[in-house]
Amino acid sequence: MRQRYSFHLDQGGHSVTVNVRSGRITETEVLVDGKECAFHRVHGHGAYPLTLATQVAEEPPKPLAVRLERTGRAEHPLSCVLELSGAEHPMPERTAR
């Protein structure tokens, strides 16, 4: 059975969303301002911690990264942190659509 997780945060004038679909294949995508900027696919339930790096489309481009980790809790098994401009911002989980 596939499980879905979604994290979202508006930070620094940009919208960042991380979607995870896990099952036999786990796919993780990072959307910045609605555009897919990073994607990761692996067979199985995923290897964590996982960091995906991309950049915000500004002049000059600003690097960002999202870090996913297992929490060990059944209700919220993953946590996500946005790294932007040298600061870490926990990303709240939202109900996946």
C-alpha cells in the first residue's frame, strides 16, 4: 500500500512543497513556487536521512535544500526541514491530496 506525505512552507517570499509517495518505489519531489525543482526515486521505502538540493530562481539564484528524516513515530513517521539562507526551518506536514 502506498503512503503519501506532504510538507509545505512559505519562506522568504517563496512557496516550498515536498511530496513523498512511498511503497515499492519511493518518489520524493520538491516544488518551489509550484515548479518541480528536485526529484528522487528509489526502490523500497526510502533511505533516510535524505537531502535534496536545488535553488530559488532569483537573481542571483539562492540555494536551498530540504532534509527528510524518520521520526520513529507511527502517526508522523517523517520530518522535513528547509535549509535556506543559512537557516533551518521545520516544514509542517499537511494532509496529502
